[in-house]
Amino acid sequence: MNILSLFIIIPLLMLAGLWASRSVNQVRGVMVTGASLLLALSVYLTAHYIGLRQAGATEEMLFTASTVWYAPLHICYSTGVDGISVAMLLLSSIIVFTGTFASWKLQPMTKEYFLWFTLLSMGVFGFFVSTDLFTMFMFYEVALIPMYLLIGIWGSGRKEYAAMKLTLMLMGGSAFLLIGILGIFYGAGGETMNLLEIARRHIPFEMQRIFFPLIFLGFGVLGALFPFHMWSPDGHASAPTAVSMLHAGVLMKLGGYGCFRVAMYLMPEGAAVWGDVFLILTTISVVYGAFSAVVQTDLKYINAYSSVSHCGLVLFALLMMTRTSCTGAILQMLSHGLMTALFFALIGMIYGRTHTRDVRLMGGLMKIMPFLAVGYVIAGLANLGLPGLSGFIAEMTVFVGSFQNNDTFHRVCTLVATTSIVVTAVYILRVVGRILYGNVKNPEHLKLTDASWDERVAVICLIACVAGLGLAPFWMSDLIGHSVEPIISHLVK
Amino acid sequence: MDLIAILHMHAELSLTAVFILMFLLDLFLPTPQRHRLRPMACILLALQLLANLWPEEVIAFGGMYHSTPIASVLKSVLTVGTLLVFLQADTWLQREDTRYKQGEFYLLTLSTLLGMFFMISAGHFLLFFLGLELATVPMACLVTFDKYKGHSAEAGAKFILSALFSSGIFLYGISMIYGTTGTLYFDDIPSRLVGTPLQILALVFFFSGLAFKLSLVPFHLWTADTYQGAPTTVSAYLSVISKGAAAFALMAVLTKVFGPMAGQWSQMLCLVIVTTITIANLFAIRQNNLKRFMAFSSISQAGYILLAVLAGTPQGMASLVYYIIVYIAANLAVFGVINAIEQHTHGQIEREDYNGLYRTNPKLTMVMTLALFSLAGIPPFAGFFSKFFVFMAAFHSGYYLIVFIALVNTIISLYYYLLIVKAMFIQPNEQPIGHFRTTVPMRISLLVCVAGILVLGILSGVYQLLNDMSLL
């Protein structure tokens, strides 16, 4: 059996196990076992993949397999990975693993919570291993719908509103996607849904011009493309901790990945026509997200807007269409996934203790909960791009790559986007200063405790990954750069 | 005329046999034994199903009766649906005020089913009309089955009046066809259709007649009141079985008989599809009564089914029948849950009544959620596949814009389906409906529906089979 199918089978088994389990401890047991298996599997896959590449494997995708599913409609269940999807799988399994620990004590309806959580992660894994447009789209939607219940039931604040808004906007995006996918399928002759096969054919220019923006918008909604990012702040702010982690950390990456793999790879001429329009929108995302974060007072909203800005940077870098910038985009996905998960985990833990996320009501937390506070500082520094942590590597690559375009328009966009770095520093440092340092504002807070063991597991794992990516980025960027090449060579300048 | 030909109509003959047996049982079964009627009906219908499982092509009476393989598959599907409805009707038929006339319920339902069979496999407009009437008139009696309820009587009156009206229009359309072509045989008409204004009018009248049955906008006005007033079991039957049969018959006649006028009817269909889906969706949002809600939901589903008709290709035919199968599973699951709760609580069918249902009845809630997700077209449930294939068929025939509008509408439909999910899972409630166990027949039918929802999409065999048949 194909190793990639395990990424779908393990979550399925987890679902069955969860369904059968009778107590909270059994639920936790199933979750930890499953999440660890997934993590081990993705680490093994990465090592194996690198090994095969070093041994001289030159195919675009490795571990490919295909089973005919709906023969009359040319729908197959086909899997395959390249460096980009391997990196994404690794990221997802890290987030699922740490997310399990971050929601260790979640009440009530623990079993149901993890059922939907696992279904969501199954969708994510399935999306990244698929090379068939139909299954890709199917897993994409599988990943979206559990969000509604996860936010609606276990969320906080205006959860019902946020859940409905998020679901409808993302599903609206998938409506665009569906028609775009049908357009690609019939545009490429209506004989195959396999990405790699379609890439070898030529979709007529007229079709590309119509369907490129549909696909790009469809995925862009999930990638928080301005002005379709509105679901993101509300959704992230209302979601329970692990769901915010998974959503900002992984789900939003589906958007960037899809834009790159489906829209730009399959419709390069469409990308050439529409690239500039979307570039303007993503530049707005980057700057607008950063500025919006400055005025927020709710910790989660700050981070949500910061996510808009950073995910905007992913799409921005992709649209710059140079090899370096696209490698940077993938690095940024990884880096943002890790650090934003860390951020949301810490915010959730702090909120669980102080019962407020308002920056103005907190202060001096460093004295009370040093472990969480230090974690928060590290996450903040990664976010604002301190060298040595993952954010720096990613943003540096993005901006250098973007500046390689030597026309005025691209360079101006790059310059505008770089201002976000400064603004990021403003809101991060301000929040860190307000809530961690200074005097304790609320005497009640003095009674609070520091992180428990399960929280420490989640935080330490994520910090290790953020630092690891920052200190030794080369193996990762090699892994990615290799796979970016075939897609870039497709694009016409 | 070769009278032996009648023996070839296996499905209809065996269904008539079931009908007669039920009639005799109803007449001669002594009162203490009458409770046996309910299992007997299910068993007989199941036997009928088994006897007709093998799809085949039958032509009898010089082409007056023409049953294609895919039509016989659809007949089996409708029989399964009816069987599920019979199972769901069990609790309701045990009630004091319906118990003494349970035999009538089965007889009326079986005769409508027989009518649909004739409609599906008609090769002549007269037989088609006969089937249509046979499927409609007993339905009116079914709708008023709870005759002491004011709502039910009102529903019946609305149903029969609009049904008669549509039959009249339909008949008028047929007479125009006869007047311009000189024949009513499906096989002979196409060569004589040239698209004169009178023939276009005939097409429109024919279409309007069926549109009443399918409750397409603007012929949908009876639907909500009828669904609300009719007994829940009958609403379920009306929304899936009768709709499925009418959709298939519409597609068969439009492609087969009106094939030369495809240019005209596809324009008409485009307009009707867009208005049907959009208006039904907008009205569904405002409904609090779940039966009215399901009425509008089923109107919009009919719009999606029509996308397959619009495609007008073998691919469209396969996806149409597939859509009907999946739709039967999902819709009957929803109606089953509504029915169970209504019977248990003596009439709670408002959305607010469902608040907090998950805490007391997690299994029923899960069934309902899966079914609603399937109706909304969420993977990995079967509804996703059926919607995707219908869209694919229409897209393949070049109706990009219509597919796009339909897709945008799925978002609206997702909104109102989620409202019910929200009520059950999220909305707090001090006094939710208490925990209860559904009856065994109901549980069987819900299990079959859920199995259908979960399995029909993942296993590609069903679609494959339909595709092979519609190529023939």
C-alpha cells in the first residue's frame, strides 16, 4: 500500500477509535497515539523523500499512485508528493500533535470535539497528498465544514456569528473553486483530473483567462486575500485554542498551496494576465493586516490580523513568480504556521487563566507565569522577524526574491510590503510590553499558576520547530526549492 | 394486438399483484389480526423489489409501453424509497385515529407508485397521462389522510385543485401535439416536430403540467402548504418518490420526444432553474416550521435535478438518477427524524423545538446532521458527489453561467441547513425534547438512509452502473 494513503487511513482509524471510546482518558489515548503516529509518519516521509532525492530521483513527484475511482468521469484517487507537500505534511502533523495537547483539558463534549478535530485534520492531510483535482477539492471541503461546529460549540465570544460567517465565506470560495476545477478539467480536454497530466496539456488561453481568477479567488479566500479576509479575524478570535492553531497554522496554508499548485501551475498564461491585479490585492492584505493589528486590543484579534498580513505575504511572494520568492512563500507558510500556532496556543493558555484577552486589563504576567511569558516573547520575536528564528528566514527570502523582478511595478509593491515589517514590530513589542512587563494590573492574577505539563509539551515542541527552522533553514529550503522549479519553469514572464 | 405482451411488463404486473393482495388482506383480515397489515405490506413490496431487480429493456404494445434499463433501475429505486416510507409510517399508523384505515394508506400509496411506473415507462402520451393521473389523484387522498385536522384538509384541497389545473394544461398541450403531428407515439413525434408556434406552445403546456408535479417556480405555490398540512410520512413520499419519478419522466420526454426542439426547451429550463433555486432558497431561510422548510428545500433540490435534465446527455441521465437515489436517502432521513420527533412529542415541528436536541438524543441528531450535510452537498457524504456530477454534466453541455448561479445558491442553502444544525448542537435550551428510543421500523429505515448517505458516494459502483445503462 502507498505510504501516503496512511495519512488518510490513520485519521479514519482515529475517528473509529474515538467513536468507540467511552471515557475522556480513552479519547485522549486515541488522540495521542494517532497524532504521534502521524508525526512519526511525516518525519519518516521527509527523511525518505530527502533520501530518494539524494539518490537521484528526478521525477516531479514521488510516491505516486493512482486508483481509478469514477471511470466514466475520469476521477481517480491519486496521490503523490513533492518537496512542498512534504513540508506541508510535516507542518500539519506538528500542529495536530501540539493541538491535541493544547486542548487536553477541553470541556464539555470532549469526544465530539476530537471527532470533528480529527475529521478536519483528515481533510488537511488528504488535500496535501492528493494530485487529483476532484479528491483535492473533496478533502478541501472536508476540512472546512467541521470548523462550523468546532467554533460554534466550543468557541467564545460571538461564536455563532463568527462560525457562520467563516463557513459561508469559505464555502463561497469553494463554489468559485468548483467551477474553476470544472473549467480546468474540460479545458484540458476532459480526459484527466490528474494535476501532473493536466500540466502537460495546454488549456486554451481563453479558458485560462476566465478560470484563473476563479480558482485564485477560491483559494485566496482561505489564504485571507483582501477583501475576502473578513472571516479570518472573527473566526480566529472565536475559535477554541487548538482550532485557531490548526486553522491559522494549517488551513490557511491550503489557500496558498492551492493557488500555487492549481491556479498558477495549471494556468500560467492566466497567471500572467491576472498576476498584477492580485498582486495589488495581496499587497493591500499585507499592509492592511499589519496596520489593523496595531489598533486591536484583543490578543486573538491582534494575532488574527497579523495572520492576514503574513498569509498575504505568502500569496504576494507567489505572485512575484521568481524562484527565490516562491521558495520564500513556502518557507513563509511553514514559518507562519509554526509561529502562529505557538501564538494561539499561548494566547489560549493565558486566556484560560486570566479569563480575559484584553491587553488593557493585563500586566506583569512575566512574574506570574514565566514559562508562558517567555514562550510569548519568543513567538513575538519570531513574528517580527528576528534573525535566528523562522520568521526572518522566510521574510528575507520573500523580499529578496521579490526584488529580483526588475520592473518598477513589482519593486514598488515590494517596497510597500516591506513596511509591514516595521508595523509588525510595533504591535508585537507593544503587546509584549503591556501584558508581560510592568506592574500586575489585576491582583486576582497573582494567584494564577504557570503552564502544566501538557501545555509545556505543546509549547516546547513548537518553539523547537520555530528555532530549528530559523537556525538550519537550508535543508528545508533545498527541499522546497527543488520542487518549486518545475512550477516556476511553467510560468511565463 | 398481442395480449401476451402484457406479461412483459413485470414491474407493473407484480406491483398490481401486491396491490390486489393488500386489498384482499385489508378486506378479509379479522380485526384482531389487522396489525399484521403493516409488516405484510413491507414484505410484499420487498418481494416485488427482489423480483424486478434485474434491469432490462421491454417494449410492448407497439411502442406504447417502453421501459429502458435505466427506467427499470429507477423503478427499483422508487420501490426502495416507498419501502422506507412504509417503515417510517409504522408509528403513525398505530395511532388511534389512523389505525382503522391503515389498509387504505397502503393501497393509495401503491396505486400512486403504479402510476409513476407507467409514467416512467410510457411510450405514448396517453399512457403517460394515465400514469400521471394515477399518481396524482390517490395522492390527494393521502394528503388529507388526517382528515379531522384542518391543515390536512386545506392541504388536500390545495393539492387537488392545482393538480387538476395542471392536468388540464397538460392535456391541452398533448392535444396540440396531436393536432400538429398527428400521432402520440413518442417514437413518431420527433420526425414531425418542426418548431411551429403551436408546437412551442404544446411544449410549454406539457412542461407546465410536469412543473406542477416537480413544484418548480412559478408552479410551486401549493408545495409549502401541502407539505405542512399533510401527514409527515406523506410529505416525505411526496417530496422524494413523486418528485424523482416526475424528474425522470420530464428528462425522458424532453430528450426523446422534444429532442428536435432542444434549443427552445433549454432556454426555458435555464430560466426556470435559476428562478426555482434562487426563490426557493430565499424563502427557505425564513421558515421556522420544519415541514415548510423541507418543502422549500425540496423545491430548490428539484432545481438542481433539472440541471441534469438541462444537460440532456447520457451523462446527464446517469447523474439525474444518481441524484435521485442520493436525494431519496438524505431527504427520507430528515423526514424520518422529523416524523419520529413529531410522533413522540405530539406535534413539535418548529425549529426552536429542536434546540439542544444533541444533549438528549445524540443519535437522532447525528442522523439529521449527516442528512442535512448531504443535502447541502458536503463531502464525504453522498450529496457532494451527486451535486458535483450534476454540475459536471451541465458544465459539459456548456451551461457555465447556470452552473455558477446554482453554485452560489448552494451557499445560501448551506446557510439554512446550518441553522438547523445550529439549533440542535449550539442553541441552549432549558427544556429540550426528552430522550426517547425510536421504534424498530423507524430505526431500520434511518439506518438504511444513513448507510446510503455514507456509502453511495465512496463506492463508485452505483454511478458506474447507471452510466453503463444510460449509454445503452
